[in-house]
Amino acid sequence: MKIDRRLLFNFDWTLLFLILAISLVGLLNIYSAGYSLDNFRQETLYLKQAQWIFIGLALMGIIICFDYRFICRFAYVIYAASVLLLVIVSLYGYATHGSQRWIILGGFFFQPSELVKLSIIIALAKYFDDHIIEGRYKLRELYIPFLIVVVPFLFILKQPDLGTALILMFLILSITFFIGIEWKSLILACTGGMILIPLSWLFLRDYQKERVMTFFNPENDPLGSGYHILQSIIAVGSGGIFGKGYLKGTQTQLKFLPVQQTDFVFSVFAEEWGFIGGVVLVAMFLILILWCLKIAMHSRDLLGMLISFGITMLVFWEVFINVGMVLGMLPVVGIPLPFLSYGGSSMVVLMAAMGLLLNVSMRRFILYP
């Protein structure tokens, strides 16, 4: 395959540097999360995470070799495959901790809901690019995009995985607001959403209701449903201004902090690096998000713009919800922190998403017939 040399000249090294920098921070953080003060049992999840990073980078390299317009020709095929995987999960998936979210592929555990996030972005970008209208969209013109999201949404909600289901809803809302929706339709949709929110309480499982109630009063059950969030707040607060130092976080190393490699990795980081370190990490994410928005705004066509914006919103909402969750500002819904939380499915899909962003960025100056 012949690579256009102009693509190499336009390669977005800044985006790649930001991705690698945050991933390296995440790798060091996962090492710390598995570290033991007595060195009796050293977890090696950081080695697996390093493998997923390299696999993700390899997939990123493959994706940037193909024009994103060519990839999006198969948008609905990718979407259908991801939904099919959700069906397989619901029938034969691996269950743990009361959730059936994983399937085994080639000896590895894979979470199809992570792929669904990216496939929905590509499918929505393809749909809106193929159905451009003059002016703003009305609700009746958005039923197919909402159907694209609702089908996997219901499967994911059944697993149950409330966090990922919410991310899908935030994605469709963000993209439709960006593409332009009529004000009357927007007010009608918001009114309908406000009505449905109280009704959704009836469909939540008992543990999900408990999480919501714990959000308002975690001290009500400090050793039960409130344990996770209270320990997270203690870990973040104990870091103070400058932190306790790398590998010296007591809440982390003494294993008081639960699921510290996944949902609460930010708590691990904040305990060791303090308020200053937390601000720097959030600033790194902010720079990444703003840079991704810059790519979206400078894309040479609507398709590239929507892909870039959708991926940017995916990163934004996951960072926003995860950080808010570990600080006790939002209910605990199990959203990973991009590039920092342990997990092969999340890392590989995020790297693929960044590959698409690089793809769009590289080709913004190149005109094709």
C-alpha cells in the first residue's frame, strides 16, 4: 500500500504526544494501585495494561492508513457487528459481580459495550452526513438516529451497565445538539426527558436505587453502600495540596480503596500527588479535549467533523462523570477514566478512536476529487 507523503507531513504529533503522556501516567498509576507496602503480593495488572496500550497503538497505526471516508463506508456494518456482540453477551456472556458484560474472544475477555460507543459515533456521523438538510432538524427527522442508540442502549441496560447506557444517551444528545435541532423540538424533548426521569426510577434495580440514595447521603451506610464513595473522598482528601508521594498512598496501599485500578484510579492519583497533581491531570485531559475540538472545527467535511466531535464528547463525558463520581459530586455508575483505568476493551477502543481522530487531522489539508 502506497502512503501519500503529504499525510506524513500533516501528522498530528501533538495529539499522539497527549495520548502517550496520559497513558503513561495511567500505567504508573495502575502499578501504584497494585503495589503492596509489605511487598507480599504485587499485582501485575500494569503489565497487562502495557500490552493493551501496544495493541491499541498498533490498531491506531492500521486505522490511520485508510481514509476515514473509506472506513465510514462500513459504518453500519461495524454498528451491526457491535450490536450482534451485545446479543451474544446477553445469551452467552461471562457474568461477574452481578453483571453480564463480557465475552471471551481468543482467550481474552472483551466488553462489547466499549466498542458500541465508537460504532454509534461512526454510525451517527455517517447518517447525518448522508441526510444533510437545510436549517435545523426536527424531532420527526431524528427518529432513526435515536433508534440507532436505543437498540444497544436497551441491551446494555439489561446487562446491567447503567454507566455505559448513560454515556450513549449523552453522546446522542451532544451530537444532535451540535448538528442543530429546532428550538421547539429541543424544548419538547427536554420536557419529555424531565417527565421520564422520575418514571425511570421504577425501572432501576435495587442496587442502582441504592447508589442514587447513597449519593445524597453516603454516611447513612458507611460500611455498606456508602463505603466506596467515602473511601474515595478520604483518599482524595488525605493527599492534601502536594500529595503523599508515589507509592506512599496509605488508603491505596493498605487496600481500603475499592476497585482502585478501574473506577477509582483518580482517587489513587490524587492521594499520591495531591491537589496540584489532580489539577495537572485534569488540565492534561482539558488540553486533549480542546485539541480534539480543534480537529473537529478544522475538519474538511461534515463527516470528519462529526466523527471528531463525537469522539471528543466520549472522552469529555467519561472524564467528567468519573472525576465527579470519585469526588462524591455524582452517583457511582462505573464509568472508567480514559487512558487511566485498567481495562483492555476500553484502552483498545479508545486508541482506535484516537486513530480516527488522527486520520481526520492528517487529511484535513488534502483535497480529493
